[in-house]
Amino acid sequence: MKDSVESVEPREDQQERGHRSRPMACLRHRLIRVGLAEALCTYVMMVFGLGSVAQVVTGHGAFGQYLSINIGFGLGVTMGVHVGGSVSGAHMNAAVSLAMCVFGRLAWKMLPVYVFAQFLGSFLAAVTIYTVFNDAIYDFGGGNLTTTGAKATAGIFATYPAPYLSLQSGFIDQVLGTAMLLLCLTALSDQRNKPAARGSESVMVGLLVMLIGVSLGSNSGYPINPTRDLAPRLFTAVAGWGHEVFRAGNGWWWVPVVAPLLGGVMGAGLYKALIELHHPAIVCDQNGHGEQEEMDPLEKQSHADVCVRDTSGEMCDSSPGPLLRLSEREEAKYIS
């Protein structure tokens, strides 16, 4: 295997022409670049998110309320997208990565890289917040690290169900929350519908996460993200809270891991089945100028030179004669 770091000396002729030279050390291996970007953007999101929870819990409400947590996670997602969005796509969520693989937007071989990076980023964020808020956590808990009760602090790091919530209802809650996340994310990225304005994508994704929190978060804290929940939970298990973090809530721990994976695929699939697959074809002339074909044309063109482009912009057919509606291909993969 080639070295991942390559040293490059700028050439004199490049300097004379004013060309920008490659940095002295740069990562060349795609897997490493994507993995590092995904781990870092997940770390950023989780530090802001878990930090907002820690302030609300240990501050006895003096440093924020439930809305503060929603804002913290929403803005944390926004910052995470800016950190790694152009390198890894800033999934920051194993449910997002799985849905991307299922619908051909991400190569399956990349899924372990994304999941491991997200897990690592979430775990390190939990370590960071525990270190920063260590004194506050022990002061709030009276010197004890508890999982349930009025002085519980394990909920700073992972989610736990409300006392009234059954496992079945919690599972449905997580399927729905993650389905709404992926449905709306798919809509925001659909260039043939009403996508987010260029440059506003990160803000819109952050607002979406905040919206889910303020509308669907009271039952279990809206984890909607397997790696966001499992990695900090494992940290609390080894940091002093013990195995109770897996027994609490009638063994709740597996629900935020399994249900979001199912919900994400369902949400993205629902949008594709009801909206994306039914976009009309794009018809263009020989000069490449095109417009969206009417869904119910009154009459066919029979003697025009036309071409039909699919959603990726590639030419599917170019021949004189009647217009034919061609099946749309999947969009080009982000990572191949």
C-alpha cells in the first residue's frame, strides 16, 4: 500500500507561473480523507450537542431549557456540515449512510468507513464533554454517577425513554423521527423539486434537526442516529455509570440503534417512490438547451431532433421521432 502522506516540493517553473503548489504533506488515500472528515464533522456536531445537554442538566435550568438542546444539536449539525461536507458529505449518522447505500448514492464498501468514523467522532466527543463538565456532573449527582432518577446524568451522553414509553412505542417513535429526517433530506437535495438554495444547505439541515427535536423529541430525546447514541453509551458504561446504561428503560439501548436504520430507509424510499421517480423527463434540442417535459402533452412531436437527459445530465437517447419517456437513472454516486 502506498503511503497516505506524500511530500511535494514546489517546482520553480510552477512558482514562476504563479501556480498554487500542493501542501508539503497531503492525504492522497480517499478512504483516509473521507474517514477523517466524517469523524471530525461528527465530533463537532456531538461536542456542541452533548455540551448543550450537559449545561441544561447540570445547571438546574439556569443555563437553558429543552429548546437549548434542540438549538445546540441543530447548530452543531450546521457546523458539522461546514467542516466535512465537501469531503465526506457530512452524514454524521449511520442511518443516513445506510440509506445512501440502499439507494445507490454511496458505495457499500464505504459504509464501514463511515460508520466507524461516526462512532469514533461520537465517542471522542463524549470523552471531551465528560472532561469539560466532570466537576459539574459530580456536583449535580452528589458525587455519584447515576443512570435513572432525579440526579441522573447518564442522559447527558445517551438517550433514555420517558417513564411512560414502552419499547414498542419507542421503536415506532424512532422509526418515524428518522423517516422524517431522511425524507426531508432527500427532498432538500432533489434538484428537480424545491432543493435548498445554494449555500444554505447546512442551515436547512440544521433547522430540520431542530424541527424534529421540538416536534418529536419528548418521548426519548430524538436520537434518530445509531452512532450518536451507542458510542456515548459505551463510554458511560466504562466511565463509571456501569452496565445500568444498557438495562435502563427495559433494555432501551438497542432501539436507537435498530429503529433509525429502518426508519431512514423507509423515509428516503417513500420520497423516491412518491415524488422522485415521477419527475418528468428533461427534453433538450441539439444545442443542449432543454426544459422539463409536460406530464400530459396534448400531442407528440414526430419530426424534431430531440434528446432526453436523465437526472444526472447524461444523454440517454438522441434520435429524430416521437418523444419517449425514458426511465430515470439513479444520480451519480457521491463516493464510488
